[in-house]
Amino acid sequence: MVRYQSKDGKGILLVGDSRAMPVLPDRSVAVILTSPPYWVRGKGRDSALRYAKQIATEHSREWLRVLAPRGEVWIIMGDRHDGREWIGMDAILADSLHKAGWLLQTKAFWTEEPSTLRWDDRINYLLRFTKAGVRCKLPKATLCWHLPIPWSPPGSLWDAMPPGIVRRLLNLSPSGIVLDPFFGSGAVGAVAARMGRPWIGVERDRSQARVAARRLRLRRIQGMALEGAKLPLQFQDPK
Ligand SMILES: C[S@@+](CC[C@H](N)C(=O)[O-])C[C@H]1O[C@@H](n2cnc3c(N)ncnc32)[C@H](O)[C@@H]1O
């Protein structure tokens, strides 16, 4: 497996498919903050339902394994008008994840202006989930932003997430390792690193991984996947 590492050893980028992350121990991650590839292919509710089911079944089962019992998942997810109607992706995704063992705990919004996408792709949900049976602290304020799309590094294929929002969400989440299983050009890793938090990214597209590695000044490493990393792989539950 190709991997990259930050100079201080607190950040690791694994190049591969995050549907299986065997190098990550069970219950080692404090927060998963990620934006999965958006629902852009297909039209209509059946297609949207298939998309959400795929995230819940193919991806979130591995998240359940690596996430600490009181860990949290933030998903940043666009919505879309498919030419006939708004799809309501937040409810569709929450329903699929509920069936897979997750509870939706917080719902927040980011609307972007201008957008490289169609006007109706500019609404982003920020959804916080915990494992079923877990309660998390609710934010005191309503989390809602209207912001321009931030800078993306050259070669990035995606609109970036505003760093201020990533920082705010990480501040609300338990301390410990931050995982982004759809790392792209590394917006989450960049903010986590600035906050001094240990982070792990997984990206299956080699060219996007190279963009992220350049942006975060990571070194390509030979050897076993997490060898030499300074990551707190034993998660301490907050008292
Ligand atoms: C919406 S983009 C993420 C953008 C990211 N937040 C950024 O800062 O650039 C989704 C990313 O997930 C990656 N991806 C899709 N399926 C994956 C998988 N199974 N494992 C790992 N990465 C995957 C895509 O290659 C893409 O770069």
C-alpha cells in the first residue's frame, strides 16, 4: 500500500479503498469528518436511495468498526434538484444510516456562493451521527453558514470545504484521531494538522492523493502502513 506521512508523524495518508481499512484498529478513531462523492449520477428517488444505501452498507460498516464507542461522524453532503424535484438527500441518507446502526444527532447547513456546480447543487448538509444508543452534546448555536467556495489546491477535482466550518465541527467533536475516508485534496487533514490533531486520510484516486500530499507536505513512506506514525491508536473515552 502506498502511504504518505507528515513530518511530525501525526498525519497519515493511505492510498486505497476506505471500504476496508484493516490497518486501523477497532474503536481507534474519535471523529470521522468527510464528504463522500456526491450523488451526481442518475435521477429520481430510486437512484438516490441506491446511492444512500451504498454509503450505509459498503462504507459505514467499516466506520462502525473503527470508530470509538462515543465517537462521532460528520458527513458533508450536497442536495440536488434532479430536474423533477428536490431529492431531500439528508433524510434519505439518515434513513439508510439509521438502518445500519446510526443515529442522526445534529443537522447543520452550508450554502455556497458562487458555485462551480448548478445553482441547485449549492445546498450542503452537515450531518452528525453517533452509534445507536449514544448521546452527544448538542451545539448551543444553530450551525448555519452562507459562504463563498474556498480556495482549492491546483489539480483538485472538488470544491473544497470552508476551513472555518471544518474547524468548528472538529471543535465540537471528541479529541483523538480524525479520519477522512474520502480525503480528496485533503481539506480535513489540513485543518486537523493546523489544530494539532492527529489525522488519517484515505483516498483511492492516486492523482488526488498526490495533490493532497503536495498540499500537506507529506513524505512518501516505505514499510508497514502505520509504522513510525505518532498516532494515539488507543482511544480514551471522554469522562
Ligand atoms: C467529494 S470528494 C472529497 C473532497 C475533499 N473533501 C477535498 O478536500 O478535496 C470524494 C473523494 O472520495 C474519493 N473516493 C471515492 N470512493 C472512495 C473509496 N471507496 N475509498 C477512498 N476514497 C474514495 C474520491 O476519489 C474523491 O477524491
